[in-house]
Amino acid sequence: MGIIDQAMVIDAERLRAETPGCLDGLVHLNNAGASLMAAPVAQSVTDHLALEQRIGGYEAAARQSHLIDAAYQAAAELVGGKTSEIALLDNATRAWQAVFYAMDWRAGDRVVTGHAEYNSNMIAFRHAADRFGIEVVLAGDTPDGELDPAALEALIDERTRLICVSHMPTNDGLINPVEEIGAIARDRGIPFLLDACQSAGQMPLDVEKIGCTMLSATGRKYLRGPRGTGFLWIQSDWIERLSPHVLDIRSAEWVAVDKYRIAGDATRFELWENNVAGHIGLGAACRYALDIGVEDIWTRIRELSGALREQIDALPDFKVQDHGRQRSGIVTFAHKNLAAETIVPRLRHEWSINTSVSTTQLTRTGLIEQGTTQLVRASVHAYNTHEDINRLVEALTALATGRPDQQDKSTGRSNRMGAERAV
Ligand SMILES: Cc1ncc(COP(=O)(O)O)c(C=O)c1O
């Protein structure tokens, strides 16, 4: 079976029918920013908010406690972990920080990471360097641009306390070789914190296979969950080895006037007050992805993003800027003369196509050296179609050649709207 046939396993029509944004003539290619929530997922959030409004927030949480439990179960299932290893939090950064700042950092400790590490993580490394005197070292890349596992291993010494890797960077189609890195981490007995913010919901994840010790994920991106949600997975053996940097009545129990007991499961990284409706929605989003089948989602994303890369590379003066042997649904590209900051708003306002400007910042040192600081990021999901891809390519051609969008005089809408609706 060829890749196109495999991709057809997915019921794209059902996905689109359940995604109201698709029905409005929008081409949403900003799934790496915040994807479009599916209707049943959004409904789970609004239902809970309505219940809070009717019977009270605490009472609603008590009545729907099975949905909150289901969120832990679905998140655990998504990554192949146990429910006791999941903490529901507000985003991927909080999840990542919860464990990073729980390490008892001492001067001279070493963190090994790569050039494609997420910017906020890079800032946290520098922060910890200033506060605790840790050292952060960046492993080199292979000629394909992936983090080089051999280079990473060469940087591990007796001071190394943590390996941190972003699975898929925010601004590159690159996929880092996390299983090879996990094998090294296991072999050397060093905890491995995986930033799976862009890969959760996009490709199948199995923490056992990857060999990571902790994993951070967000709700709103490829999981298609609500904003302001995320989760942490932490391997059982490591839970009691990390003392959270903050405690409250959720993460610990006040057992005597001068005594507290920290929770024995991953809830030690949570706080008592949280976004219950959001977490129910996060659970619904994880379940939605699992029901569709993450493997099928991944097949379809690769097929669509592969087609998009090919078509963009065939356009004069456009160049795809992604690295790696295998590539994700995050497609980044630049035009020789047009700035990303010009292209992205024009795509949105003139063509109803959502993409984003990706600033290279620290995660793209190589490009900065070449003088590139901005890229267009078009991130596809399984509910996108070949028509979406064709429409983007048509729009880019028109923008680059100065051809205006053709408006239908009777409706004032772009002629391309109609074409996009065909699934
Ligand atoms: C690779 C990566 N890690 C972490 C984050 C941070 O996620 P959040 O905004 O949910 O904290 C992002 C967000 O774009 C990301 O792309």
C-alpha cells in the first residue's frame, strides 16, 4: 500500500465536518501555533462551564470527577504511561519547568541539549546558570541538521545531571532522533526531559520506546485541545526523586502543624486551583486523537506536508528551510525578496489562509549565521486537504508575481474560497 492509500485510511470528511473552522472557508495552516478544536472537544469545555454556571464550580468538578479522571487516563494512554505519572497543567512550559526547576541544581552541574531547543527552555537554562551556576552545553548537529546523538554522548561527563531535547522544534520540520538519545540517556543513567510540545497529537509517542524520563506537552497545538492546557508525564521512579519548587494543598498534605507530606504521584507538580473545564477539554482532545488513531493522523500529516514542501520548492524564489531526514507537519520557507512579515498577513487577509511568522531566534543559530531571521511557517494537520495546500501555493504564486486575488464581484469573496471547500 502506497503512502497516499494509507493516508486515505483517515476520514478527512468526518474530521472537517467536526471542525467548524473548515466549514467557514478558512484554510488553517497554523496548527503548530494553535490548531482548530473539533466540535466535540469544544463542547466538552462549554458543557462544563455551563454546569459550573448552573450548580457551582466545586460542585461541577465533583459531579464530573469521572471526566477529570478520564483526562489523566487519556493523556497517559497518548504517551504510553500510567495515570499516576500525569500532571495536568496550564501549558507545556509549565510542565517542563515543573520538573526542570525541581532538580536540586548545584554549581557545576551540566545540562546537555541541542541547537533546536525551544527558546523558553534556553532562557530557563541561562536562568539556572545565573542562579545556581549550572553549565549548559549544546551538542552539534548531523549534516542533515538533526541533533547528533554521538555528539551528545561525547558531552556527557560525571557532572551531567540532565539531557533536554525538543522532539520537534517550533520553527523547523526537523524531528530529532529521540529514541537514539533515549538509549544513551538510559545507558548513562541520566534523566532525559523530552519537550514533546509539537509532537504530542501529531505522531505516536511511546515513552518506554523513546526512553525519556519526563515529557512535556501542550493542549492547543497538534492535540487540538483548548488553550491554556498542557500536561507532564514523569516516570514513576523519578516522581519521589524530584521535590517540586512550589507546594500547596494539592501537591502536598498538611499532616501536622510542622509537617507536610508531598503527593506520591505526579500531582505533586500541580496546584489546587486549576482550569477544570480546560482539563476536561484536554482529556477530550487526547481521546479524540486516540479514537481517530495517532498513527493515521501522522501518516496523513506527512503526506500533506511532503506534498506542500515539494510544491513550494518548485516555486521560483521560494525555498523550504526544513532540516532532518524525516520531517514533521511544520513546513517553513522563505522567499528571496518578500519578508515573512509581509507574506503572512496578506495570506490571512486576502486569501483566508492562516500561517505564521516564525522568528528564528535562538533555535536556529545556523540560519542566523546565514542572515535569515524570519520564516513563514505553514503547519498542516490531518483535517487539512490537498485543496488547502494547492490554495496556499496559488496564493504564494500570486503574491510573488504581484497578481491580485480575484474577487467575485457579486459576493466580494475570493474565488478561491469555493475551491478550498472541496475535500
Ligand atoms: C517545541 C516547543 N516547546 C515548547 C513550547 C511552549 O509551549 P506552551 O506555549 O504550551 O508553553 C512550544 C510552543 O510553541 C514549542 O513549539
